[in-house]
Amino acid sequence: MLYVYILQGLADPDRFYVGITADSKSRLKEHNAGEVFHTAKYKPWKIKNYFAFDDHAKAYAFERYLKSGSGRAFAKSHF
């Protein structure tokens, strides 16, 4: 099972990050501990939404979509 997740900054609620993981709880701990380069300077984070996938190809495709311009617009208006 893979999870595509959307993080929201607690200090800056307008800042979001999209990622993928097999263990969302430990991944959130890594983000908040500053162990992830792309999110370290914007911590702390909370999980805003996550989506579970059995199919790895679909999970990676959905993550790519959420990172695109139209995917960011979709996420902003729906989540």
C-alpha cells in the first residue's frame, strides 16, 4: 500500500507539500524533524489529506498529477 499525502505548514498555512510513502506516520516525523531537504526550513507540518493506493503505478501517477499546475489547482479547490 502506498500513500500520496499533502502536507500543510503549521507556521505558514498557505504552504503545501505533496509526497508519497508507504508509512505516513514515520514520514511525517521525518518532515517535522528536518530530515527532508525540501521541507526542512518550513516545518512543522501536518497531514492535510492522504490517499491510499494498492496500485503503485497509479499512486506515482497521482503524485505527479498533484505536483503539476492543474493538480495543484485541483487540490486547492477540493481539499
